[in-house]
Amino acid sequence: MGRAGAIKLAEEGATVYVTDLDGDAAAETAAAIEAAGGRAESRSVDVLDHDQLERLFADVEDAHGKLHVLWNHAGAPGPAGLEATEQAFDFAMDLNVKSAYFATALAEDLLAAGTARPRSSSPPRCPAWSARPAARSTRSPRAGSRP
Ligand SMILES: NC(=O)c1ccc[n+]([C@@H]2O[C@H](COP(=O)([O-])OP(=O)(O)OC[C@H]3O[C@@H](n4cnc5c(N)ncnc54)[C@H](O)[C@@H]3O)[C@@H](O)[C@H]2O)c1
């Protein structure tokens, strides 16, 4: 599904950063996009590794200064039923839920730059964004901060 989405976004005109734990698979998707006339870069990224995510977003910032779409799609089916071990449960939550939360938090400023209202009086392109509570107010208090 991630590959299909990356190709679709490129067809819509986006420059796509294709990332995957499997860097070869990401490179193959980027090559397919470029072969079809689109723009793409690929990176091997483990979404469970904050340092790798930070490097990815630093690269995007250096090259483009903004990000319009962050598609948190890396994942794997979690355990079914009530027989899962705590380890399997934690891994599924880390990969499918926690990684998306922290990737979004790490990309927040880039996404804000990508959705900033232009200086003209044009309406914002993403009404949902402008209706969002003030930036960072939805984050949990940092350690040591008062509630
Ligand atoms: N395919 C469906 O119909 C469907 C439906 C609903 C939900 N989902 C969920 O959507 C997610 C993706 O589904 P899919 O069908 O595209 O799966 P997929 O296995 O085709 O793709 C998942 C990709 O995530 C990558 N990945 C795994 N761990 C990673 C990590 N730590 N860092 C970076 N990349 C990592 C894998 O290498 C793989 O390329 C899964 O969580 C799945 O449960 C899928």
C-alpha cells in the first residue's frame, strides 16, 4: 500500500521521499516513479529509530524547507486475539502507533511550513489545519513541566 501511495502522490506532482526499513525496496519504488517521469528520493529508515527520522527530516528541510504530506504507513499486523505476549503487543504498538506519533511530532515544523497561509488573503489550503489547536498545545507536558 505504501508503494501504491508513493506512486500516486508522485503522479499528482509531489516530490516523494520513499522510505522503508528495506532500503532496496524503497529504491525500487523511487526508480519506478522516476522512470514514469516523477520525482522521488529513497532512504532506508527504521521508523522506530528517532535519530534516523531526524536525519530524514533534516534532509527534507535542507532540500525543500517544508513538507506537505507525511504518510505514516510503515507497519505490520499486530497479534490477534487475547493470546499475545506482552513483547509482541508492545512491538505492534511501537511499530503501528508510537512510530506514527513521534514521526509526526518530529515533522511538525516542516508540515507547518508546508501548510502555512500565504501572505495573500487566500484562504488556507487545509481548513482542518487552521482549526487545529495552537501548535504544540496538544503535546503532553514535557518532563519537569507543570501540568
Ligand atoms: N493491506 C491492507 O489491506 C491493510 C489494511 C488495513 C491496515 N493495514 C495496515 O497497514 C500497514 C501497512 O500494510 P501493507 O499492506 O502496506 O503492508 P506491507 O507489508 O506491504 O508494507 C509494510 C512496509 O513497512 C515496512 N516496515 C516494517 N517495519 C518498518 C520499520 N520499523 N521502519 C520502516 N519500515 C518498516 C516493511 O518493510 C514494508 O515494506 C500495516 O500496519 C497493516 O497492518 C493494511
